[in-house]
Amino acid sequence: MASVILYTILFSLVTVISILLTGSRSFISGSNLTPMAVVKMVFDWHFLLGAGFAFMARLLFIMVNNSLLKIPHLANSSTTITMFITSIAMVFVIIANYYFLGEKINVTQGVGALVILIGIFMITA
């Protein structure tokens, strides 16, 4: 179970970094996404580094899933549980966006984050 927790923390961290790199207003601003602008964006270091972190997140998803397969009572639904466990990253994305991108957290987002946390607790308990 320790490996599941470790991989979940790492998954959350790399997911947050990936989204912060590609979610910055300075990176995504521009009212006209022409084909040339999209090509320029794809070769920007923010996008490339963010894509690398997104790839690492996918690998960590597999590692969480593999760790759950080794726990007999969770093995039969490991991918579903992995999806629920790794959805905790979205709570951290909301928090990181608030602190690093200056986005506002409204009541709906706060309630949604709480529902995610309660759901993860119920699934894994």
C-alpha cells in the first residue's frame, strides 16, 4: 500500500506541474490560434516540458495500477480504483492554479474537491 501512496503523490505532482506549464495565461493567451500559432505553441519549451510531465503521469498511472494488482482484495478492480485514486490530482490542480496562476476558487469547485476526497476515501476504505 505504501507504493500506491507514493505513486499517487508523484502522479499528483507531475500532473500539477504539467497543467501549470501549459495553463499559464502568458502561454495560452492569443485570440487567434492559427495553424502557425499552434505549431509555434507545440515547439515552445512550456508545452514540451508539460508534455513530458504528462507522459510521466501516464507512467505513474500504470505504476499505481500495478501496485494495486498486488493487493488481493483490490486486484479485480485495480484500474477503476486507480482512476479514482489519481483523480485526487485534480484537487491539487485547483489549489496550484489558485496559488500559481491566480485563479479563483468558487464554492462549486470547493464542494467538488470535497466530494472527490470523500469518494476516494470511500473507495479505498
